[in-house]
Amino acid sequence: MNKKLRFAVFFGNRGFFPGEVVAQARKEMGDAIARAGFEPVLMDSSLTRFGAVESMDEAKKFAAFIAREKPDGVVVCLPNFGDETAAAIACQDARVPILIQAYPDKAGEMDPAHRRDAFCGKLSIMDVFLQYGIPFTIDVPHVIHPSHPRFIQQLKEFGGVCRVVNGMRRCTVGALGARTSAFKTVRYDEGALQKYGITVETVDMSEVLGRIEAIADDTPEVHQQVAALRSFTNCSDTPEESLVKMARLRIVIDRYIEELDLDMVAIRCWNELEVLYGCTPCALAGMLGDLGVPVACEVDVCNAIMMFALHLASDTPATLLDWNNNAGDDPDSCILFHCGPVPSKMLTGKGKMVEHPMFAKSYGPNCGWGPVVGRLKPGAFTFASSKTDNGKFVTYLGVGDVLPDEIESDYFGTCGVVKIDKLQEKLVAIGRNGFRHHVAVTYGTVGKILKEAFSTYLGYDVVELP
């Protein structure tokens, strides 16, 4: 998390416009990108006239520059009406998101020596980009100066788009264990996901348990993981034997992440781990989430993918929750809950590890330690969910607020009261469109970022909620 992105900048121009403004634009755009928290990558100004691109030869130089530098995104900066064909040739093989920005003209400076016409030029470049099949990002207002605070915000949002697009064009989710037979809500189509560049690596739960058994209790690595668990949450009531079991499971998950190059994990969290081994993976999911590796419960592969997308968009942890309870009589509020797999960065405090009451009741004592009881911290959040449907990857997005409202102390698990505009209408749409009871969540308002990444670049189907 928090990797500094690199943006290459294309400067457009046409010979009969004032070329001297390009030099000023190079400084202003470089400063803006740096202010937004990213690294500007500018082609050597001596390689082209004014350091801009306005011919086929210069376009090829810029294309080679992109291929060499491999930036995370490209900003098309139009100090003037730029040459649209040169822009298309320069950017057609970029394979990263492209943000188009155009300078405004100034009243009183519309004479031939100062007029820019970038307002018109931006429309022309968008037209030709569409003809060439080059996806691009735009925002309002149509023209804006790089130093304007709104453009700095646009750059920050564009950074989120770049993280999502570049991270998800080729990513891998590990499915540890088969789907529990009763949970048909988490069915998915591996072939459909692969068409979108999402690879699923599957591991049988018997192999997981076999690898666990090969790890001795009294090893430095196990001791380190037990210490990490104690640091992650309050384990004062948890038996040492249960912490050791969780530590051994964590070591095995970490090894799969490294061996299979996993970006995210979906794990069969019951009932073999409890009945045959004697712990739950809830706390481990939260710990890995804090480290930027989302872990979904119940082998929900599709929502592990949404957790990863949310994490990339917000550059903060994400988690998986249930649409679980009404919150009194407020139609726009409900309780989001799960047993306790939430990253500590999303909680009001460290929380406390407990024995899962359902497993203790069903399978006997000391087999279900691992859930973390805690409360979601107040703040704005973004939620998303996904499914595969007839060979397509289908998603929905929304935003809301976690409220500071207290939930009774006997309420088990990690949870929070949330407020979402038109919640009842959204729930109808979620149900009518066959989405599951799980929802992925991250803090921050990043729905706009995800919609742009999903629709413009990744080709996901986005269901619009009311």
C-alpha cells in the first residue's frame, strides 16, 4: 500500500499556436502531479519542438518513451489545441489509464498570440481516441488549470483508477478449500473470471491441513505468529494451544500467498478447520487485510475480488461483511456484521478474540477460537459486491456512513450501524439482480473511482443501484 505512482505526461501542440506556453505547462503540470502525491515523468524537452508532440515522428518518440518508462498512467495535457492524430499514435499502446486535461483561455487574452483553443482541442482528441479504441478518463469542468484544487483532486482520483486498473488486469485469487455445499450464494465461474484476467488458484482443504501438520508447535516462526496475534487483538482469554494452531495456519496461508503469487484469498472457514483442526481463521483474515492482502470468508471468490478492488481504490484495507440486521425503525440504516475478520485499521479499537459461540455449541468447546469482537469505526465508506453471470463479471457499487451508534454488548462479532441513502430500494435491486448477502467494504468515498475503472477500462458490467 501507499506506493507512489508515476504519471507520464503528453503535451499537445499545433505549430500555429503559441508554443512558448508548453514550457510553462511542463512546470505547472509537473508541480500539480507532485502536489497530488505522485511522481511526474516527463520526456526530455530537447527531443521535440517545445517539448510537446505535434507530428507523427514526435508521437513515435513519445510512444517509445512510454514503453521504456512503463508509467502507471498517462496525463494528456493540452496547453493548446493539440494534434489529435499525433496524440492517438503516441498513446495507443500505453496500456495504462489516460487522463485528458485542457487549459482554459483567459478573458482579455484571446488575440492570436495568446489564444489556446484547448477547449475545442480536447473534444477533437476524445473523438479520435474513440475512433482508435483508446479508453480515456475525463472529468468536469471541461477545461481547468493544473494548479486548480479541483484538478489536484482529479489527479488523486485518477491515481485510484490507475491502481485498480493496473492491479486487476492481471491478478490472482487463492481459493483455499471448496465451497461449502450449503452456500450456493458464493458460486462462481472460473472461466468467466479468466476472460477478465483474474486467475483462480485452488487448493484442497486436505492439503492445507496436511501442511499444517508438518509444522512443529515449538518453532521460531510459530512463536513470531503468536506474538503477532497478541499484537493484533486482545487474546487474554484465548488458550495458548488455540493461538499456536492459528499461528501454524497463518504460516501455511503465507506460504500459499508466496508460492502461488496470490493478490487475495478466499478461504473455507468452516467446518473442517474447527472440527478437524480446532480454530477459526477470522483474526488471520483481519491481520492479512491490514497488510494489503484481502481474505474473504466462506470461499467467496467474487467478493475477495471486490475487496481487492476496494483496497486498490482507497489504498487502505478492505473487509467482507454481511447485510445482516435492521437497525431499529430507520429504513436507511442497518447493521453490517461478520464473525470477526476485519482489519484492525477499520475498528475503533483492537477488539477481543473470543470463541465462536455457534461452533462451541455445535462442535464442543475450544474448537472455535479466532473471531474478534469489535466495532467498525465511524466514517464514510464505499461498498461493492460482484458475481459471475452468463460469462460476465457483474458488480454494484455504493457509498454510506458508519455511524457512531452503539450496538448492545451481547451482539457477537464485528459490526457497525450504517446509514445508506435509499437503502430499502438498494436492497430490492441487490435481491432482484441475484447478488449475495456478502458485501465488501472499505473506508473513503471511492465509488466514482471504481465505476471509472470498471466501466471504462476493465469491461465489468456495473448494475446501477437506486
